Amino acid sequence: MVIVTDYIGIISGKKIDKSELFKIFYGALNSAPMIEEAPINLECKLVNTIDLGTSHDLFIGEIKKAYIKEECLSDGIPDIEKIKPILYSTGIKNYLGIGNIIGKAWKIGKEYNKN
Ligand SMILES: Cc1cc2nc3c(=O)[nH]c(=O)nc-3n(C[C@H](O)[C@H](O)[C@H](O)COP(=O)(O)O)c2cc1C
């Protein structure tokens, strides 16, 4: 989805109807449209809008419900290697995938040795 994702970041909704670029579905809140092709959709309720004093507002949402594709689960839990998220790096202005596993969480730290 990296091409369409970048495209909707480049072009304004004032010019095109972005909802036509995806298969849309509505969730429990029945408000914001969500993207069927996306591995994960997080349905949020707007809880706060902060004026940053620039041209931007910061919207804070409370996640009310999460939708995930069945094939992105392992033993019923979201699996990042199956989700394959797109990571955006502002510095190098590139999209990246995730890398390899580099250590077992809650375990590798036990190997720490002060010396
Ligand atoms: C790679 C990329 C990163 C972006 N990051 C942000 C961001 O962090 N905050 C933001 O307000 N807009 C960001 N934008 C710009 C918005 O996506 C863009 O202003 C918006 O899609 C315009 O559409 P709209 O007029 O329908 O809101 C980014 C765009 C791209 C292509």
C-alpha cells in the first residue's frame, strides 16, 4: 500500500475524493470510514484538539476499537512481521519496512553484565 499511502499524503482531499481510492467500511462508531485493504484499522473517538499555534492542530484520539486482518494474527495476537507496517523516516524522507528480530524481549536484558 506504499504507493497509495504516499499519494494520499501528497494530494489534498479538497481536490480528490480519497475515499474512492479504497474499499471503505464503517465500524462500531459508524463515523469515520476505514480502509478494508489495510491490515489494521484503529477506530478513534476525538477527545481533544490542541492548537499548536502554527498552521497545525494536534488531534488526540482514544482508540475505541481495533480491526485486524485474520492473516495478520499469530495465536490470536497481532504479529508485526505479518502486518508489515510502513515506517516513515522524516530525516531521509523514505519509507522503510521493519527489520529482523534483534533480541528476545523480557529475556535478553538478563544477559546484562556490568563488567
Ligand atoms: C511522507 C508524508 C508525511 C507527512 N506527514 C505529515 C505529518 O506528520 N503531519 C501532517 O499534518 N501532515 C503530514 N503530511 C501531509 C498530509 O498528508 C497532507 O497535508 C494531507 O494529506 C493533505 O490532505 P488533506 O487536505 O485532505 O488533509 C505528510 C505527507 C507525506 C507525503
